[in-house]
Amino acid sequence: MKKILVTGSLGQIGTELVEKMRGIYGNDNVIATDLRKVEGNPVVDAGPFELLDVTDAQAMHDIAKKYNADTIIHLAALLSAVAEAKPQVAWNINMGGLVNALEVARELDCQFFTPSSIGAFGPSTPKVGTPQDTIQRPQTMYGVNKVAGELLCDYYYKKFGVDTRGVRFPGLISYVAPPGGGTTDYAVDIYYEALKNKKYTSYIDKGTYMDMMYMPDALNAIINLMEADPSKLQHRNAFNIAAMSFEPEQIAAEIKKHIPEFTMDYNVDPIRQAIANSWPDSIDCAAAQAEWGFKAEYDLAKMTTDMLEKLAEKGIK
Ligand code: NAD
Ligand code: SER
């Protein structure tokens, strides 16, 4: 990775990934792009930034060529809850953007990363210890996009030799940029509300387990997979990775250790609850561990301590 083009770089992942990669590979070597521009944001100000709609194939090609990109990190997408509200738009952005990005990678011989998700699994998938290779029949537009995307990335590797790599991210928890409209967002919102109001109303029901990960582990996973020895990769795309699995009562109990007066109640959102019910409780990460040494540093307790400290430093109270 010498010249890295990032799409959707003002989102929850991109905001932190661009900064981390600029620290490693050099400010001028990470070209941030997004549909929107946020003045004063370090992603825009600290290195190259270009406006880019990923559904515009020619514009993506031109920007990649202008900067001699040798790597594409394709993040632009609509997340599960937004995609379910706007399925046709989601198809156009999630699939149209992905095929455009893969074509640029093929034409310009770029290494390629894009994230899949636990959303690529569905109700008929084994729910506990979900294997790397298993049944994938999701019933959401986001899940359909993610399964198709995994297959498309495999296809570009096998057919055209594009060095495609990817992970199935669980819900990501972070304090820098807000999440973009997923089912797992409650596990971010709860920390903000705990500090601001000492209470939280969860839209996900008691007893609903989902895999999660703290953002520093997610960023390391992207970089480590992209730097991994290709001869060791059997799967290449869509490695299961996760750091923890919990349900709302468990994250609330962890927060209460720091904020004893914190309380939580429920107002379940049927749409996001149905999505959560169709996802695994906990996935098996053995392939990622064996093939490129995946390891997460943060569990629920360590993440909660850090989240509350970092949000307090940001002035959230
Ligand atoms: P996000 O919603 O926070 O950010 C997406 C970014 O894409 C936004 O800045 C948005 O402006 C941009 N965008 C939207 N449409 C665009 C378009 N047409 N052209 C260019 N940019 C566009 O998303 P995120 O959480 O950073 O997720 C990035 C990727 O990781 C997605 O593929 C997502 O499915 C995947 N993922 C995320 C999570 C998570 O918990 N955050 C979990 C699993 C997988
Ligand atoms: N956090 C993401 C979502 O809920 C998982 O892909 O959509």
C-alpha cells in the first residue's frame, strides 16, 4: 500500500482509518473521498481530499489515475437500517459503487479492500459459533448486497487476478464519527446517552446478542489483512471477525460500573429488531486467526472504560 484511495471516508470507519493510515503511509499517500465535504474535518484538511460519488465510474477512475493509486479501500455504502428503508437506492449505491470500484482496481492494477458484515448471514445460518463457510440466505437488502459483494470480490480475484481482501465486520463501536444508520448503532448511542442523561432507551430488545468490536481493533484488522502474506490467504474476502458478543443488559451493566445511577429501558423498533434477530449471536473467527493472525485487544470492559474516558475528553456530558 503506497497510494491509497478511500471511498466513503467521512463515515464512521473512514474518519478514523484515513487518519491512522496517513500516520503510517504519509499524509499525501492517502486520498480521502466522499460524496460530501465537511470543512474543518481533518479527513478533508490534513491530506488530499476529492468529492466522489461512487456511482460515477468515470470520476472514480479519473481520481484513482490522477493520484496513481495502487490500493482502493472501498467504504461507501448504506448500512442495514437505512438500506432497508431505501432498498432500491441501497442496491444502486452498494452494488453499483462496488462494481465501479472493482473495475477501477482491475483497470489500474490496485489492491482492493471492502468490508462485508455479519449482515451477510440470515435466519437459516447457524446462530452460535457461526462458521466462516456456512449458509448465507439473508432477508435484508443490506444482506443481499453484502453476500453479492463477497461473491463479486471473489470473482474479481479468480477471473481477473485483482488482489481483493475483506472482512465481515460486526457492529463497530467508536467515539470519533457517529455511526451511519445500522442496526448495531444502539451500542454506540448508549455511551453518549449514559454521559449526557444517565439513561438510555434501547430500540434493541433484552436478550438480543450481536457481535461487536471497538474501532481500534477494526482499523488494525483492515491494515493487517491488507499487509498479510497473500500465500497464506485461503479465503481472501469476507473473513469472520469479532471481539465480543453481548446483549443490551450486559453493556448497560458494564456502564453502571462507571455511572452507578445509569438506567435503561426499552422501546423496541420492530424493523431493526427483526434485522438483529436474523443475524448471528456470535461468529467463529478461526479462519482469520489462522490465515492472517487476527486478534482483538478490546473486550466489553476495556472498551467501556476507554469509550467513557474518550467521550468525556470530547466534552460529552
Ligand atoms: P457510514 O455510513 O458511517 O459512512 C459511509 C460514508 O459513505 C458516508 O460518509 C457517506 O457520505 C458516504 N457515501 C454514501 N453514499 C455515497 C456515494 N454514493 N458515494 C460516495 N460516498 C458515499 O459507514 P461506515 O460505518 O463507515 O461503513 C463503511 C463500510 O463498512 C460499509 O460497507 C459498511 O457496510 C461496512 N460495515 C460497517 C459496520 C459498522 O458497524 N460501522 C459494520 C459492518 C460493515
Ligand atoms: N453495524 C452494521 C449495521 O448495523 C453491521 O453491518 O448495519
